[in-house]
Amino acid sequence: MLSRVSLRAALGVAFASLVASTLSMSAANADRPTAVELQTKLIQTRQQINALYMQAAAANERVNGATYELGLAEAAMKKHRAVLKRVDQEYRSQREVVAEMTVEQQLNGSTSQAMMSLLDGGQPATILQEATSLKAVDEAMTAELDRLDASKTVVDSASSAVEKVVKDRRHAVSERKTARAQINAAISQAEALEQQLAGERSGIVQQLARLQDKPVAQVERELQQIEEQVDASGPGVPVVPTPEPSPGVDPSDPRPTPPAPTTPKPTPTPTQPTPDPDPGPAPSSKVEKAIAFAEAQLGEPYAWGGAGPSKWDCSGLTMRAWEAAGVSLSHYAPTQFKQTTKVSVSKIRRGDLLYWSNGSVNSIYHVALYLGNGKMIHAPRPGRSVEIVPLSYWIQPDMASRAG
């Protein structure tokens, strides 16, 4: 029988051997990704792609805004140039009148010279009559000069107005060009990531099938379900697989066996305020006409600047939907908010417009039509068609308004 000291020494050697073996196994597996890591990589790449497409969609709204501002500037420029042309013609006519009167004065002598001539040899009655005539000439000349000054002020004002709208137009053109460049950059990055993902996906699926001891087809189906959840979750909603212990593993087994993950589940969206129970349709057929139009477009693709008849962006869909109900809105989400009545997100009802922003009206980048019962219809982003989704699938809207 071993002594207590010998037993302790033997246990120490055995423990040291076990630690060394564990470290050796960990080092050997350090460069081998786990199933959870592989799944997380696929999910995060898809989220990056979706985020880039949302950036492009937001930039598209800025293009819509710049186009809207450009239209306003061009209409204003046409109006102000017409005014400038008219007042400039009036100014030129008045200037000619003043010039003719000035020449007449020069030919007939100044008022003071004419008065001296009369006083030197004229009769009192003649002097009085001529003096009255000279005063009338002076007053007429003064009045014309005053009108000329007023016309010059009007011309200067009209010129300033034209300069301002020309500047506004130039700014709108620049903004639209910048936003389009941002769209192209985001799309290029998204497409590059999609190509990368497509190249890596097959190999990752094969690895997952081996690690999880599942058929490749089953792994593929499970990943497709996860990707659909990711796509429906909108930007900023993490979907991370959660590992669980592999079935049949002996808990007393001292060997460091990494857990095999089951079908990944999305992390719940952080708790957010939800709207009050829907009070039902507004007492207006306009709401139902707008919703009917939007629902008729289900399945039609997203397109930059799309406003129908078969391709849509977010504000193009809401604009046409309410146009079908007889309500005129602009093809620009921030302006749609300004053209309608603001309501609390907690008080939304069927037919209301929902908005997503970066904290201000002018930063609104997405708009949807609320259907009631926690659902909405919208044109989400490139690569996805007009769809009906629960509000819970997306981040909470931070603004709402009521049309009609």
C-alpha cells in the first residue's frame, strides 16, 4: 500500500499529466472554429449586408429629399426670374423717362436760370404762371426719381431672390450627387460581402454538419430559417446562436469536450414600448383605400426612387397609397411627416404612418403604413419586396403621423 505521501505525489503527477493533456488538446483545437463561431460568422455577415442595404435605402431617401428640394428651387427660380424680368423692364422704362426729363432740363436751362430770366424782364402775371410751371416740372422730376429708386430696390430684391434659389438648386444637386454616391458605395460593399459569403457558405455548412453530426440538408434548412429571422429583424437587432450541451455527454467525463450547439435561436429584441391596443379603423374610407392600394403591391420589388406602378421605395409606396385615397403627399419621408398630423407612437391606429429616424424629423430614413394589430406594410430595402411584417420584427418606430 502506498504511503499518504506517495499517494499525494502520485495524484500530483496524475493531475499534472491531465492538465498537460488538456492544454495540449486546447492548443490543438485553438485554430478550429466551433459550431457556434461558424454560425455567428454567417449571421454577423448577413447582418452587415442588411445594414449596408439599409444605409443605401436611407441614402435613397436623401436622394428623394434632394430631388424634392430641387423641384422647389426650380419652380421658385422660374417664378423669381419672371418677376425680375418684369421689374427690370419697368425700371428701364422709368430710367428712360428720367433721362428724357434730364435732357429737357439741360436744353431749357436749370430752374434757377429760368427764374432769373423771368425776373429780369417779365410781367408779374407771367412770372407767377411760369414759376408755377417750373415748380410742377421739379415736382414731376422728383417723383420720377423716387419711382426710379423704388424700382431699383425691387430689382435688387428680385435679383437676390434669384441668386438664393440658384444657390438652393446648386445645393440640392450636390446633395443628390453625394447621396447617390453613398448608395453606390453601400451597395458595392454589400455585394462584395454577399460574394464573400456565397464563396464561404458551402464550406461552413459542411463543417457545421460534421460538428453537429447532422445531414447537410438539415443544416441548410436551419440556416435558412435563421437568415430569414435576421432579414426580418431589421438593422441593429442581434441574432446570436446559443450553445447547449450535447445530448449523451457524461457530465463526469473529465475530458474537455466543447459543447455542440443546437439550432441557433435569435436573441430576444430588447424590450421597447409597444403601441396601445388598436382602436380599429379610423372613421374614414380614405384609410381603407390607402391600405387597399398598399396591399395590392405586395410582392413587388424595392427600387431606388420607386413610386410605381410596379417598383417601390418606402416613401414612394406611402405617397401613392395615400394618393389613391385622395391625399397628396411628397415623395420624401420627412416631408410626409410635416404634411400630416403628428401622433404619439403609443397611440397609433390603422392607417397611420410610422417613421424611423436618427433623432430628428430631417433625419427620417424609413416610413411604413400601420395596418393595426401590431402589423405594418412597407417597402423595406433592396433585395426585399413590399411585405407585411409585425412591428416586433423591426426596431421600434420613433415617430408617427396621421394623414387624411
